[in-house]
Amino acid sequence: MPPSEAHVVHLENGHLKGMTAKDVDVILQTFSSSAKNEPLVIHFHGGLVSFEDGMEIAARLQLEYTSAGGYPVFFVWESAWYETIANNLSEILGEDFFEALLKLVVKKVMEKFGVDAEGERGLGPSLTQVEMELARVNRGKEPFAGVGPGLLQQGDRLTPTEESAFRQELAQDSDLGRAIDAIVSQIDAAPPGTAARSLASGATHMSPDVLAEIRAEKAPTATRAIGIPFRIIKGAVVILVKVIARFVSKRDHGVHATVIEEVLREFYAGGVFARVWELMKKDTADSFGQDSGRFGGTAMLAGIKTLWEAGRRPRILLIGHSTGAVYICNWLRTADAILPPEVKFEVVFLAPACTVQLLARTLDAHSSRVVNFRMFSMKDELEKKDAMLRSLKLLYPRSLLYFISGVLEEESDVPVAGMQRFYSGAPFDPANYPEISRVLQFLAATQKSQVWSTQVGSPGLNSESKAHVDFDDDQSTIDSLKYIIGKGF
């Protein structure tokens, strides 16, 4: 059963879709005409949700929120990037080039650690042992999971001798050579700015900029690479240097995940992933364009202003799951420009995907608009085990928030608001991270502001979510939301 039209604001690229600003006004008028003194509950789903799934979430939670005494309104914003990310990541991780480079970088990292595949002291694993360990994903197990932290010390780096040996291994590796030849043999057939077709591995999703550099190196009449292109050698060394630096600074995400992240960043992140993530965030910002007749977020805020001026001044609770937290940050920014200063909001984040920097900036500028706040998210041990795309069977073993932190933002291991690891002290000493310090100050000053799943205790403070996608589906979390709606924080 679909949700009632009186409870859905439907958007695409920030624009109202299949409805007008007058329809938004009708939603708020219906709410205002109710004899109940009910809170207005505005829910923003995450960014990997299709329209159909968004409507299913709205239909299910409409019943829950209504039974708790709230009047729910759902922003369904057609952000169906799940298949794009899943399909592209699956194809990238299966490319011959990616697999060959991953194997070589991992081998060199383990040599730098001075341990074998099991994490025992040694000279490092052979390529065959690395291949066997990477094959653990086929059995649903994380490769190199037994390799503990702390194997590198401050000051450790890639030495000139190690770099020279790595360059030689790259140049001599037959699997890497064949993968590069397959790409180069087709690179002239691909229009500039597009992915080259590879006979060996299907389409390569390398960044167009990387492919352009490889194209520029190849002689016009050559049908194969003359050795490994310099751009590949240079990029592989950059990856190895960055992986080592992340382990030295304790900013790694584990061996397997960290190497994957840096390979993606160096050769692929300028492509589909960066575009998808920027478009997701842009969709949330575009909802607050100046024209309240076109943009859904602005239309809703304009309607709330009208209610306020008419003397209807309800509790307003904002709930944002994943990228929905980015939506709420944009909401608070625009509300400050549109609404009277006495209009305040109660805010709940569910596994927020916004960066700590964005949240800190939002608090600095607009915290006066927030009267209550609570964040539900996973403890780090669960976050690490929550494979982002379960269909990939641990090809990337970490959660969506880890992927955002490690791949999608401008730098590696960017602090993300919903990740416990960034609030747990070293290496994230708040004294060295002003944005983390600002958010921690806010959380400490806000009563019962954090729920780290799984947590069972007082009403309104429970969550048994064990995956990023669970927070709007886990009954324990939903019961906590219902308590907040009906009883407050």
C-alpha cells in the first residue's frame, strides 16, 4: 500500500516532481487543520534509494510515525544511485588491470610490514600466497584480516631501494602487462573522454584523465604498450606511498580495504564514483533553490513560515538517514535565511553520511536552530563488518561510510559524522582536528546525544541495527524514534 499523498514531497534533482508548491501547501494545511497537537515529522531517506524503495520506506514509516502521534512528511528524492555504484564497483574490482595491480601492491605492503599472509614475521608473501589470500573473498572472508595494526612506526616510508624494486616488479609482471596491452590495443577506438574498451576485461572504468595520459604516451601507430606506461608506474608508486603513510599514521582501514581505496582513488575515483557522490550531495542542495514554486525544500520552508505567521507553531522533528543528514544540513542553512529566529528544530541523524567538517560548519552557523539532537549509528566493530554492497561478497569489505571516507571525499580517511572511529581519540586527537572538536563539544553539551548500535537501555536510546541500511528498518531503532516523537528526547 503506497503512502498517502498528504505525506509525500516528491523531488527529482531538487525540483518538485508530479506536484506543485500548492500541493506542498495542501500537505501543511492538512497538518495545520488537525485538532491534535501533533509534531510535524519530516523524514529524509538516504542517497542509495530508488523511487520505489523511497515510497516503500514512506508507506511503512507513515504507519509507525502516525501511531506515535506524529504527522509525517517524507522527502522522496529519486536518488537511485545504488545500481550505478554496485554495477561499476563490481566491474572495476573484476578488471584484469585492477586485480593485477591490487596483487602487486598488497605484496609490497606485506613485505614492508615484514610479515607473511597470516601476519607472522617473515619476508612477506609470494604472489601465489597473495592470490590465495585474496581468493578468500569467494568464501565470504576478508583477506589479510589477521594482519594487525602497529606494524609500521612513525618515520617509516618507502625507501628508494624499495621503490626501485617495486618499479621492476611492475615492469616484469606478465598479468599486469597483458591487462595494459588489452587496454592500449583498444584505446584509439574509444572517443577521448570515455572509457577504453578492453578485450581482456570488458570496459575499463579508469578515469578519463588517466586514459588520456596513457593515450598521449602511446605512439600513434602502436597497437600495444611498449612496456608499462609511465602513468601506470607513477600511479602505482603513489598508491604504495599513500598506503604506507596511512598505516604509519594509523589512518588505514585494514590491508585489503586500504589498498582498494587507494587504487580506486588513483585510477578510478575521477570517474563514475566522484560524479555520483557529487550529484547525490548536489541533489540535496538543489532542493533549496530560491524559487519556492519549483524547489521542494524551499517550498516546504515557505509553507512552514506561513503556518508560523498564522500562529500555528508546532514541534518540528527532522530525521535524516545517511545522505539525508546532508539534506538536513542544507535545510538548516536555508531555514536560517527564510524563517523567523524563533523557529527551532529537533534533529535525529541515522548513520549520517555527512562529513564532520560539514556538520561542524553547520553547527557553527546554525546550531541556534537546533533544540534537541540525537545520532544513531554503529559501533566501529560493526561498521567494519558491514560490507557496503552485500552482493559483492566482501570484494570491498567495509561499510558505505567507510567507502565515503576512503574513496569519495577529496582526501583518504576523511572524518564522517556517523563513524565512531573519529570520536575515539588517537589518532584523531580533537586538538589536531578542530572540526571533530567542535562536533564533540556539541554532542557533550546535548543530553543523550549518541546511540551506538547495538545498544539496549532506556526508551528512545535503543538500536539493534547491524548494517547501514538497517536504521530505517530495525524495529528497535524505529521504536526509539516513536518514543522521541511521542515523548520527546
